[in-house]
Amino acid sequence: MLRHGFRHPARVIPLAFFGAIMVGTALLMLPVSLADGVAADGLTALFTATSAVCVTGLAVVDTPTHWSTFGQVVIMALFQLGGFGMMTGATLLSLLVAGRLRLGTRLMAQAETRSVGLGNVTELLRLVVLLTVAVEASLAAVLAARLHFGYGEPWGSAAWHGLFHSISAFNNAGFSTWSDSLTRFATDPVVLLPVMGAIVLGGLGFPVLQELRRQPLRWGRWSVHTKITLLGTAILFAGGMLMIVVYEWHFTLAGLGTGGKLLAAAFHSVSARTAGFNVVDVGAMQQETLAVHYVLMFIGGGSAGTAGGIKVTTFLLLGFVVWAEVRGSRDTTAFRRRMSPETQRQALSVVLLGLTVLAIATLALESVTDQPLNILMFEVISAFATVGLSTGITGSLPPAGQGILIVLMYVGRVGTITVATALALRSHHLSYRYPEERPIVG
């Protein structure tokens, strides 16, 4: 029974991520991973490995100065592995060896990719590989050329920076080989627009991309999941950009010029939903802008992608539930399709579990540091939603505070529902139902 329990996908996935974090920590503890004159630190290695595997991007040290080239390669490999998905990688290895999928392996892949059926897992995984290679290679080439011809970088250095940031962008990792992230390119559309495109593609989710590949520009034939994801992404992008422009026009965006302000606001609206890159100083933003980031980070991106958060579909689905209740409708519908009660309960569970984790973590972090509450909330949401944006306090947190963020990044990556399921011994159905009651609500 115990052996079969650990083979359950909901348990294997968290264990696989945990194993990758441990391996990454060990590699980052090696002297060859550290820059000259830097001493090994177990907590720093653990925090960085967790942030990389969980594609978060939070850092307690400066990546380009603390880690050697080998260490940066390790970090890049970790967030590539984390974004690609541990079970997705294992399934692809199974395909290469056996040429086919066993049922147990299909179930594991389905749990990681959120595929809706067993029959399309193989095709979905092939798309994951092709899309990952195509997007990352294309973006790396664009960035390398821009750095060489536009900024005078030698080809070797330009290729390295381009490759690192292309993988980091598509996997929504947020790590950078520059100490100021992408601030130096705040008004450069040739750099920022391709990076934004890679972030969005990685954050939409592979099932959506698979459907768009099959039926491009055919709205009527798209599934409700794809429609909700695309609609929610567009609304959050436009709304986030508008709010950032309104609140930061005369502050952090000042001095960039009209085009630069709009570009920087658009970039932050995209990045705040999980990528973690920044082109202006987040710590200098207005309180209202930080509140906008709370919402964008908590919602995150699409399901089965490299984004974090509770997911766009979860958020909009609950919006449809509220709208149905306001109208007095018995069924919750979206795009002329009825949403199942199970899906509604799952969405509600994800949100409530997420809010509970955030509340507990915020209280815990507040008890070990004297930082303002709004700043602590920003760090907590950023860690849980695997965003990676920071107001600059991450490195100054005490060890206990950094430990709290480590747990948050891990829980946020594997998912609150997955963690809860992994802790349960097994699911079962009752053969009876209790009498119905209607408590007073509100």
C-alpha cells in the first residue's frame, strides 16, 4: 500500500521537485559554483535552488557576482527543468526508451500537464519539447544579435546573455545575469517585446497553445478553457498596464518618454503575473501600484504552463459563479457551456487554500522581521505565486524569514491542491448522502 501510494502522481510530483531542489542545492554548494572570494552558504544555496526549480526568481544574493559561470549554468538548468516539468521530462525519457507510454506514466504526465485526457498526452508532450526549443532558440538569437549589434557585446558574451534570458523568460523564472535585471533596456522594444512574447507564451499553458496550433483564429471551435485563458490574459494585461501608467506616470516611469513609459508599463503588467523581470525599481513604486501587483501576482497565468498564481481560469471561473448567483441562475455558464460543480469546488478550494497560506505566511514573516506589512505581503505573494519580483528586502530577511519564502515557493510551484492531495492517503466516495441544509449566508 505504501509503495503504491508513493507512485501516485500527486505524490511523485512534489517528491520529484523536492529531489531536484536537493540536487541543485548540492551543486550550488560546490566551490566551482561560487565566484572568487565567495564562501559556501547552505541557506543561500537552498534558497537559490528552490527559487530556480520553482521558476520564481527571488534571490538573496546578486546572481552575476555571487555565482560563477558554472553556478549560473546550474541555475539555468534548474529553472529549465522546473519549467519543463519533472514529470514531463520523465515521460519523454520513457518515450525515448520504450517508444510508447504505459498507463501509469500517462497518469503522471497528465497530472503535471493538466491534460484533459489520456489520449492526447503524447502529442502534448511533443508540443512541449518543440515549443520550448523553438521559442527559446528564437529569443536567444534575437537577444544575442541585439546585444552584439546594438550594445557592442562580443558574440560570446551576447550569446550567453541571450540564451540565459531566453530560457529564463519562457520558463517565467525571472533570473538575470545583470544585477539590475532588465532595467538597462527599459526603453528598448527590440529587447522587451520579444521577452514579453516569450513570457506570455510560457504562461498561457501548453494545452492552450496546442489548441491554438490546431485551430488558429477559430474562436467558435476553441474550448472554454482556451477562451477563458485568452480573455483573462487580455483583461489582466490591459487593466494592469492602465493602472501602472496611471499610478507611476510621474514617478518610476518619469523620464522615460511617452513611448518608454507605455512600454515599461506594458512590460511590468506582463512580468508581474509571474515572470519576475523588472525595468523600473519596484521598491520605489507607489503603494497603489504595489496593490495592483498583489492582484496580478496572485492570479498569475494560465494552467499547465510555466506561470504561477491561482491561474486565470480559476479567477474567471469564480467570477462566472458570482455572476450566476447575482442573476439568480441555477447553473454557472461560460460561453454557452455549463460549468460542472466539481470544477467550481476545485476553483474555490484553490483560492481559499491560497489565501490561507498567504495569511499564515504573512503573519509568520511579520513575527521574525520589522519590515512594513505591505512590503512583507508583496514578498509573500511574489514567493507563493512564483513571480520573483521584490521590493529589495529578500536578501536582508533573517534565516527564518528566508525559510518561510522557501516553503512558499515550493508550495506555490507544486500547487496547493497537489500538496493537499499528496498528504491524503487515498480518495474515496461515500455510499450515502446526508440530508440537505441551508445555513444563512451573508
